[in-house]
Amino acid sequence: MTPEEQAHRQTGIRSSQALLFSLQSDKSRLERKQNDILNDIRRMKTELGHLKASLEEQEAAARSLKREIELVDEELARTKKHMDTL
């Protein structure tokens, strides 16, 4: 192999090594970003679960209060009828 061929080969090797290093760096950066996003997704799913549970509790409380209001309305109607008979 001539010195020129060897120099050309070395240049190609260095260029390939630089590209390899750059690609490995890009891969690591992308993997970190992916992990961050996956962690955010897990956190959001957990928060969503808590929000759903809280929503269900509030809906149950609203239904309970609605029923209490209906009972009070019934009692009001009975009391008014009773007063009308007096």
C-alpha cells in the first residue's frame, strides 16, 4: 500500500470514527429524551388515575346531595299540604 493510499485509508477511518461517535452521541441523546417522555407519560397516567378517582368521588357526592335535596323537597311538599289542611 502506497503512502497516499495509507493516508487516504487513515482519513476514511477517522471520518468513519467521527461519524460513529456522532451517531452514538445522537442515539444516547434520543434515548434520554425518549426516557424522559416515557416517564412523563407514566406520571400523567398516574395523575389521570387520581383525577378519575376524584371525579368519581365528586360525582357520587353530587348524586347524594341531589337525593338529599329531593327528600327535602318531598318533606317541604308534605309540610305545605299539612299547613293547607290546618
